[in-house]
Amino acid sequence: LVSRAAGEVLRECYDGVVLLEGDAEECPLCSAQAMIDAEVQRSIRGEKQDTRKHLKELCDAKSLTLKSGQRYFLVTEAWVDSLHASLQSSGFEVGEIDNTPLLDSSTPQNLVVNPLDLSQKNPPFVWVTEQVWEYIAHKFKGGPPIKVVPEFDASLVSNLPVVVNRLPSKANNVYTGELTG
């Protein structure tokens, strides 16, 4: 049994919950736990909204137009997938960023794949801006940071935008040709 107030909070937090009216005394422990659970759910919803606001581009799976000389970072697609899954679930548990699968274990400063080879289908990484990297590195920790500063030959790309498809398995596998950098 829960109080009317706790029942309203439960209805708000748990879509479709059915509460039956009764004439027995309400349990103070159950009412207190329902209030705590509701507050936890409210907090999780707030954290998810804040994360979506800061990571709008990443959460919306939009492509990113690269600019020559600007700093970008790579994040494993597996971590981004776990972020998306957590944003869709009832909880919000995203582990630390783990970019080690992108590094060559024999020479850690070398990447397993060339991020500027845009002809790759389904690369194991997602491009993010420096601002997005700073937010996720601060909030979720982990790493290591993998910074990429593309330098484009103006005669090769002229006025054509260099677009990277940030979530290739979910957004039609559109890529431009290979760049020199």
C-alpha cells in the first residue's frame, strides 16, 4: 500500500502502472521506498536529458563536415552504441570510454585503421568534435583520447565538403573518397 501522493508519483514515473484503491492502512516503509524510487527515476530522466542536450549531434546520428586544421577525436562505435542503448533504457549506466580497440597493441600510438580513409565501410569509430570529446571525457572518463587533425589539399577538395558518416551502421553507409592528409 502506498499513499495517494506516492501513487501519483508512481503513475508519473512508470507509464501504465495500475494502482488499486483499498481500505487497508498504507505501509509507511513502502510509501517511503516508492518516493525514493520516484526520485531516482526523476534524477535519471534529468541526467539523460542533460546528456542528450550536450550530445545532440551524437545522439541524433548526424554526419559531421570536417574542416581542415580543426581538432576532432575518435570514439569506438561500440561505446557510442552503449550510450545510445543506455539512453533508451529505463536506467542510465554507461561505462568508461574504451578506445583501446582502435590502437595497435604492438605500437599503442598507432591506430588500427586510418581515420582519413573515408572509403572504409563500417569503421569501428565515430568522429566527434573537440567540444563533444571534452564533455564525454569529463562525464564518462576513460580514453585514451585519439586526436585527429585533418589537413586537406585545397586543390583536391576545393569547395566540396568533406563529410564523415558518424554512425555508418545506422545511417546508410555514405562516404566520400579517400583523402590525403
